[in-house]
Amino acid sequence: MTTETAQSAGATSTGASTITGARLLARCLKQQGVDFIFGVVGFPITDFAVDAQREGIRYIGMRNEQAASYAAQAAGYLTGRPQGCAVVSGPGVIHALAGLANAKSNLWPMILIGGASAIAQNGMGAFQEENQVLAAYPLSKYAHAIERADRIPYYVEQAVRATIYGRPGPAYLDLPDDVFTAEVDESAIRYAPVVPDPPRSAAPAENIEAALKTLKSAENPLVIVGKGMAWARAEDEVRDFIERTQLPFLATPMGKGVVPDEHPLSVGAARTLALQQADVIVLLGARLNWILHFGLEPRYRKDVRVIQLDIAAEEIGTNVPAEVALVGDGKAIVGQLNAALEQAPWQYPVETTWRSQLQQKIDANALVSAELTADRSTPMNYYVALQAVQDAMPRDTIIVSEGASTMDIGRTILMNHSARTRLDAGSYGTMGVGMGFAIAASVVNPGMRIVAVEGDAAFGFSGMELETMARYNLPITTVIINNNGIGGGLTELPKNRQSPPSVLLPGARYEKIAEAFGARGYYVTEPDDLPGVLAEANSGEGPTIVNVAIATQARRKPQQFGWHT
């Protein structure tokens, strides 16, 4: 036995080796593919975090449990296996519930590990005692307290299985202090088998035939590509499907990059028209929730027909009945569609009124955006700032984005070329996810320069994570689009300091936070200075902040319909 092993293992009076619950938990997590744990240590999880490192898991110490829980789920989405978040009892778990809620809404896998007061002290008013399983249960696919250390392998296997089988999502494991410290005879441990990747279930052949028949009858077809296709690793199949059919497509925010944004069949720049006038929609791994306006009027035609592909049968027909249901794995089912098209090729015609209408709208919107981008006024508008970010961005980076207008406008300007390269506020619309997401993207992709584009209000939720980035020397560029407020602020505060609720401190020098931690910070007010600063910020090692002052009342381009926002 090595000295290191001896620190977490002992020997019984009979000479048998023992292992603590904390070490056993770390070992089981690593066995099941958990390579990263993000957390904030303290009672009773500090020893567990050390044991996780000994078992080969990379532990990333964060500054806030919310940010740690956001990082864990983003890492789970990017790797395809649940990653971990470890937090202390009571307030630590409560803080991390935000991550469970976001992961549940986004359908991303993670395992939250909550330390708990000792079972022997239940109900006695123990330190930070809380009914944590009850709190986590409605936000998780699986939530359970581990009552004995020897059962840790079983519970870890169950949690991992729940996070990736069917709809992905979060799990919670409650670890009391006396379970962490308990010693188990290693020879008596029954390790669970490694949870295999989920089976890729296919659709019935008659449903594939019905889907293509419906599609061929469309005059104004549209494919909507959701992040479910990114999760399913179906980008090759979806690109093949678009090329075979020559159908116009629209990506949801985190479906961007499954097919490259610059693809000539992308109609993202004519999103309103495409949704409003399509008569048949092929919904690939996307949900008709608020992001897609529920599939209802006035955003859609009353008689729109839907071909819906989803991993979960219960999602089929939500808000709008599906004419054809394709229930199963995205990669498998789009592969079935391609195989059918291989046998009986079909393409949407090149010359149609629908294509012409979409192209005219794309061209018109491009002119408006170009005019806004060409504006050299000071302070800058969103379009000037975001176009500079796009021009300076490494092509294959992961883009993290949050903040209302920063995120919305950025979806049309910041281009994604590969699947799983955009992380934003997502289905739950959560602000404050950005720094955790960026850290996850960086540790999962070592050496890649990650670009996080943040509204100043969104950055404020977890700005202290810049210390985390600096401590691990993570190459993350954080661009803060600063308008002094939540949706816009003031150039100076009223003398009585009674500001409107949305106003933040005018002229806040957020870049100084980077400098305080030994990183690089830049403050930019002139549009002509921004390209050079961004190029410098995106080079070299470690984190950077680029604080970009824009007009306090900068807005997106005028919208035709009020129901867009």
C-alpha cells in the first residue's frame, strides 16, 4: 500500500484493507466517467475533494456554489457524461440548487454531491442541518441520501444512469458526514458496472416514410435544429440531411453550429419570416417552448404541420400536435432519414417563391445590420462591439454568452461553426451562468481560448470567478458589453443616489478585477481601438477582461412585431 493510499485507507484488526466513504465515492465517480468536479470545500467535503484528486479526478475550486453547479452541467454537456459539483451542507446545497434547476430545464447531465450533517445527529439541530434531498428532489431526475458507505457504488451507478438515459438531466447525492468518514472493508465492496452510453433507439420505418411524405408535400418547409442534436452528437447526420434535401434551416440558440451558421441554407437572418410562413416544420431535437414561441400564432401559421423528433415521447405534441412523431435518438433517426433518401433521393426545388422570400429578407436585414455596424459613434452600439468580437475571435472557439441584448444580438453576429460551441442562458433563461460555463469549457478543452461575451449585469452574478480563472491560468477572454445597467443605465447617478432599479454604477471599471488577480484587463471606449485590443486579449496565456463601454440606451435594430421580445 502506498503512503498516499494509506491516508484514506486503513487496516482492520484482521489485517484487511479498508477505505473511507469519501475515497470510495471518488473512486466510483471516476470509474463512471466523472473526470471533473467543481466545488467549494468546507465541512464535510474537504477530504472528499482531496480524495477525488487522488483518484485522478480534476477538482476545480470555485468561489461560489452556483457557479460551480453551472460549470458541472456545462462540462457534462460537452463531454457527454455527467460531471460533478461538490458543495457543503445546508447553505452550500441551497446555493447549488440553481444549477440543478438550470440543468433540468436545459436537459444537461450533472451530479450534485451535497455534504450533510451526520445521520447520528438527524433532527437534533446539527450544524447546517437541512432536508437536502427534499429540496433537491423536484429539480432532479434522481435524488437520494446515501445511508451506508458500502452502498456508495450502487447509488453512484443509479445517479449516472439517470443523468444520461432518456432525457438527460441532473442527479443529487446526499452524503452525511458519518458516511464520508466511515471505513469499509475493501474486500466486501461490490462495485457496480460502468453505465454504458445510452442505446440509440430508432424510429419505426413507417414513421420515417410518413415524415418524408409530409416533407415532400410542403410548399414552405423549414428545418429547426435544436441543441438536442448537439447532445446526440448528430452533427454529421444533420449536415448530410440538409445537403441531401437542400432544405432551409434555422438553428435554436444552442443548436447553432450543428450545421455551420455560414451555411448557404441557413435562414437565421430571416428568422421571423421563416417561422411565420413555414407550412411544414421539421423539429429536430428542439422544443416548442418560449424560445420558439410555443409554435403558436402569431409567430406561426395556424395550420402549420410539424414533424417532431425527440428523445422523449412525452414531448411529442407539446403546444402543437405533431403530424409525424419520430421518438428516439437524434443521431440514429436522422441517419434513418438519410438512408431512406439514399434509396429514393429527393431535394426541395432550387427555384421557389419561398426561397426567394427568405433571401430577400436576409438581404434586407443584412443591410440594416451593416449600417449599424458601420456607425463609428462614441459611445458604441451593440453591433459595432459584437462585430469586432466576431472578427477577432478564434474560429473554432467555444462562445459563452449571456445578458439580454448582448446575448440576443450576439446570436446573429457571433458565428458558430461546430456543434456544442455555444453556451448561453438556455431554456431556463438563467443569468449568471457565464463564468461557470466558461471555466467548464476551458478545463474540458485545455489550451483552447474560450470567449465569454457578457452583459455587465450578467457578469456581476459571478465576476469573482475571475480569481478561479487566474488561479488555474485558464485562457478565457471575458468581453463585458457595458451599458451601465440591466437593459441600460445612466451616464451618471442622481445626486441623491436614488437610481432607477435597473441602473448599475456608471463607468464601472470591471477590467480592474482581472488586474487585481494578476491577469490582463483592458478598457475600451473608441470603436477603432477595439479590434487591436481584442486581438491582444485573445493571445497569450491566462484570462483577460475587455471592458467595452457602449451607449447606455443602445438597442437592437427595430423589430417589425412587438411579440418578438
